[in-house]
Amino acid sequence: MSNAAAAPSSPSFRPLYRQIKSLITQSLISAEWRPGEAIPSEIELAARYRVSQGTVRKAISELADENVLIRHQGKGTFVASHNEAQRKFHFVRVLLDNSASGGAPVFPVGELLDCRRGKADAQLARALEITHGAAVMVINRLQRIAGEPVMLEEIRLPAGLVKGLAAEMVERNQCKIYSLLESEYDVLITHVVEQIKATTAGTRSAKLLGVVPGAPLLAIERVAYTYDDKPVEWRKTLCNTARHFYSNKII
């Protein structure tokens, strides 16, 4: 744990809590505190940054509201982790219809179809803020819910972010991409932006999803971000919603 003498200089302009929030975020980016780990106490951070405890508390509260940090009563404040029970369904939006599951959410099980290198086209380069033609890793997977194929997904990640990524690593992490990014690369997904539209099944998607060609599907395009609004993942999901629904919470 860093002491006050080795800490960054105190911010010199207002609002102070926003500057403290930025300093904490930089420590998260540098993996000083990893997902699932406790951060220093408010008193320790106040001494480190030479500000009041109230200023630190306000910065932490904003990061907690953004699901970057999680407060555990009596234990302290921790860096959010995709492996925590309360975040298991945080970015899972397609669920089995309540009438079939008794209301209990069922987590999808992934099957890896392939993992290979590719290049970013102009659209992907804009979405991930990388160079046109830059190397990316392409992951194709089939997601099943209660044994039924429901989602066909194409996922693209900047190759420079996931050096050494191979099919064996994806399978070792049970095709859970966000858990893989966290455990292997210290990258935590903090929020996503999605666009949704209706589409129909082509020959390949129909075969994999067990529907007839031309069957209605839901197309979900997502860009996922880590700290400081840095985009790190693009994915397109084709979803059979015949017995499933897309769930979203708007605050």
C-alpha cells in the first residue's frame, strides 16, 4: 500500500472529489488494486491524496454508483468483479421466459465455435477506437440456456489487449469472456452500449439455433467499455426469442 509521501500530488482545482475519483481510477487501470480486491480505507486514501475523508467518500460513492467499486458492510470497499454472485447477471440480458423457469434466472452456457485472428474493418475500428486494419481476435460462440441454443455470437477484441489469447484459454474459462478478460488480463467491463433490431435467420444461424431459415431473430450489437470509457469489446448476438426475452433495466 502506498504511503502519503509516495502518493501523487494533491489535485489543485475543483471539484476535488472528481479529481480523487480520477486518481483512484488510474490506480485501477494500472492494476494496483485488482478485481475482487479491497482498496485502502477512506482514511488511508484521504492521507494519500491529502484531502478530507468526506471528499474521498464522495469519489468512492460515485464509483460505486457506476458499479466500478462495491461496498461490503463491515468489510470495506472492493473492486467490482464479474465473479461475484451479485454481478453474475449484470450484463446478461437474454433470459428464459419466467413461465418456463419459475422466475429463476438461468445463466447461459457457452460453446466455442472458433477463435482466430482477424483485422478490423472501418466500422470495427471506429467502435473500438483502433486503427483500420489493426489485428483483432475473433471469437464465435453458441450460447445455450437450459440446454436450448439461444444466442449465436461473434465477439471481437483488440489483439494488443489480449496477447496470447487462444481457444484453449477461452475454453478453460468456460467461454465466459468477461471473466476471462478479468482473470487473464486485469480488464473489468464497467458498462456496455447496445443497439437492437429485428432480423431473420440465415442458413448458418438457422442451423446452429435450430430454427428454419427466415425465422425472426433479435440482433444485438454491443460495445463494452472498461475504466475511463475505453472500448475493449465489440460483439453481435443473434438471439432466438421464441421462448426467451430481452431484459433491460432503465434508471
